[in-house]
Amino acid sequence: MRTAKLSAIILSGVLFFFVNGCSNELQQLRIANQKQQDRINALSAELAAAKIERDQLQRKLDALTGRSDIDLEKLQQDIAALEKTLADKDKIIADLKEQILKGGPVLPPELSNLLEEFAKANPGMVTYDAQKGIVKFSSDLLFNKGSDEVASSASAAVKSLCGILNAREALDFDIVVAGHTDDIPIQKPDTLKNHPSNWHLSVHRAISVEKIMEANSVDPKRLSVRGFGEYRPVVGNAPNKGGAEQNRRVEIYIVAKGA
């Protein structure tokens, strides 16, 4: 009888945490979708205003065509600029609607574009997953082997990312810095003194990146760090403890504030 009661209590606890976790995720999704919808509404209003201005200029241009005392070329340039603005806002609205339909990340297209350009400017070192809102740094290029000190050659890239994370488009998001290693145990005595395990090394590397961000004016209230050691590989490690370069990485998640 006691066993049955204990099982029921445990099951109730599991269900509570499962339902509560799902509820939190659903609430986060609703908040994210509402942010997207608010952005769509604001952009739609801007789009409507731009269309009115464009139409007014076009009517003015039509009425003045043929007069030599009017700078028609300037009017044509203004109309062309408005046409580009309309096209840009149309694309942003379409991208936002697609994100809502897919239940994808809540990153504004403007921010996502900045991150894509950042990754392109740092080939080999940085990749960007637009579907998940994750910036990935290769640890082999970010750190010296077995070290948590960011290499001077890579420090500039992290600082450049900070500029994006401090941009207006990113200020409504928090940042999670997560370190990962391969499955090769740490063996060098000098390394073991500072990093007794891959757990330690992954966390220490994440902290090192976080410290650069904090030093470059990223609000520490937006930052958190995690370390996964070798336990979340993206590809299989090579046999006989050969490790895998892709698994040695630091991932930077851009997430909804308070997530």
C-alpha cells in the first residue's frame, strides 16, 4: 500500500514538473509571438505611412513633369528611396510572419542579418544558425589547446560580436554562453591544475568569453554561462579518444529576456 502511495506521489511530482515545464515553454512562445506580432503591427503602420508619402511624391512628380524650374531628378530619387524602404519593410514583415508560423526564434530579421554578416566576416572561426539563434565559435581557434585564455587573434571577433549584442535590435534579448569539449580526458599536469576535468574546462572557457563581453559593455544582467563538457557532441568523436574538432566549441545563445 505504501509503495503504491509513494509511486503515486512520485508520479504526481513528475507530472507537475512536466506540465509546469511545458506551461513555461508555452508561455515563452506566446510572449515571443506577441513580440513578433507587435513588431509586425508597428512595421505595417510605418509601411502604410511610407506608401502615402510615396504616392504624394508621385502625384507631385506627375503634376510637375515638363517644368524646367523644378528639380525632377531629386523627386525621382526620393521616390526611388521610398520604394526601397517599402521593399525592405515588406521583406521584414514576411520574415516575421514566417517565424511565427514555424515557431522559430524570435530574433528580429535586422539582428539576424547582422549576425549572418558577422559569421561571414569570420569564416572558419564562426558559424551562425539562424533557425536557432546560435553563434558558434570554434574552440581550436578561440583558445590555445587546453587553455581557457581567449587567443589574441580571436579576441577581436568576440569584441565585434559585443558591438552587435549592444545594438538596439539586440537589447531585448539575453545571452547564454555555453562551452563544449571533445571526449579526450585532460592529462597534462599543468592543465589539470586549472581544469580538473572537461566539465571545468568547458565552464571556464564560457566564463572567459563572458568576461570579454562584460568588459565590452554587455550588461552582465543579460549574461549567463553553462558548461557541458563532452556530453553534447554535434558529431561523433573519433574512435580511441580521437576527439572531434566540431565538438570543441563555444556556443552563444541569444534568447528571450528572462528565459
